[in-house]
Amino acid sequence: MSTATVYATFAAGEAHGVSPAYERLSYAVSEDAELIALLDLLPEAKRQPNLLFGVVRWLDGPVDDPAEFRAFVLANWPTIEAAMRDRATQTNEAGRCAVLLPVLAALPQPLALLEVGASAGLCLYPDRYAYRYGDQFLGTGEPLLECSAVGVAPPTARPSVVWRAGLDLNPLDVTEAADVAWLEALIWPEHAHRRERLRAAAAIAAAEPPLLIQGDLVDDLPALAAQAPAGATLVVFHTSVLYQVPSPRREAFVDLVQSLPGHWLANEAADVLATGPLPEPPDSGLHNVLSLDGKPLAYTRSHGQAITWFTG
């Protein structure tokens, strides 16, 4: 897929109806030969819209007007390019716990959670957040994660988590202001509720930081998984991570994670993992596929705002 097509697809499939600013920018970039030529100087994994837009926001650049955005990128390209090469889209969306929860709550308790591509580890606290599925509430306090659930009964209890750990090439520290600033820059401009959610989740994580290890999802996973306590169900999980991993390495990870004890919970785009035939998605928006031990279970929206369970 060409870089221009990546941006046009992002505009239509992910930003449409979710972020008007990013939809405008994505279409504008997809039609701008000069910007596309600059992006094509980067490795393919570094050309993605979320990374470009996040870096511009991190540098206090404009993202509301495509013309101002273009002028800023062209005037500051060396700085932007360096940041895009150095940074990664480590969007740490605690809201995704809402679509993981129905599976996590149904597994044998207690759980030992190990997140691959953990960023700052905010998705390692599904037992600490409050949830709303339609008119049903679970837990109290902040953050409150709201999710539309179709075809699945919301869980009646949060999971019991006795161990939580994360693996990331560049783990982030929620006690460091610079790392939190990068996480905030990755949140889309109109999403004030997601910034509030991030700050509330970060406060929970900072009060009891998880074990975060800098490492590779293949080379370093077995040693970290071996630290999970006996008597707990190990759950290795990841959300919107594997698209950044080259295909051969992704295949090696899948082979490895299926050989580990416990369970493998994935929440990735449909074209990232080989899941076999899938039902039609509920609408034209961008959806992930939630799967357990390689079996697809549901469509989910990228920020955890909706889950549609497969029937049959």
C-alpha cells in the first residue's frame, strides 16, 4: 500500500466520524506529493498518520488547518523527521480494557497479566477501572470506561489480578512528565475525554507501577512469562501492536505465544493476524478483531468504545 493510500484509508476508515481534524489532515496529506515524498524517506513503519500527527502536536504545531499544518511540517521537517525516527505510536489507551474485560473476567482467576507492547502499562489495570456498558455499571471511581456491547453480556465482576508485567522496546514511565506529554500528544485533538482518562489511569499506574521490561516480543517474552506466579492464569495480551512488527517476526511471536502456558488474548486489525473467515463488520468504521488463543470472538473499535460479539 502506498503512503498516499495509507493516509486516505486512515481518513476514511479510522478518523471519519471520530476526529474531523485528523480526517482533514489525512486527506490533505494523501493528495500532497511533496509531503508524501518526505514521508517516503522514512522506514515504512514510521510513515503512519498517528505518528506524524502526534509528533506535530508534541512540537506544539497546528493540526486544525491543513494549510497551516503543511507549512509547519515543511518548515520543521528535519526536527519532525528525527522525532518520527526516534518515537513510536505508543498510544496507551486504557479504554481498550473495556473490550478485553468480558474475556478476562471469564478466565480462571486469579490472573497474571503480561502485555506485549505495553507502552506505559495502562492496560494492565483492568481490575482497577470502572466500566459502563449501556446502562450497566461495574466498579466506581475514575477513569470510567464506556463501551457499547452487542451480543455479549457485560461481566458482573472485575478480574482478580495478582501480577502484572509489560514488555516494550521503549517502555514509558508515567511518573516522568516527558513520557506523559508524549502519551497526551498521541491522543486525537478533539478527544478531551481521552486525555482525562489517560491522566486518571496514569495516576492509578503511578501509585503502583507495573513491572515494565525493555525487550523484544520474541527474544525476551519467555523469561518474563516465567516470572508469573504459580497458581495464577497467565494471560499474554496485546492491543493494536502487531501491525508495527514485520511479518516474519510477527509469525515467530505467534508460534512462541501459543507454546506458552495460559492464554493468548489479541486485539488487532483483521489483516494483522490470520484468523480465517470473519463475519461482516457492523459498520464501515475501522475495527479490530478480539481473539482468544487464536479463535476470533468479536469486532472492537480501536479505542475500546464498542464491542460486537460474533454469533454462532
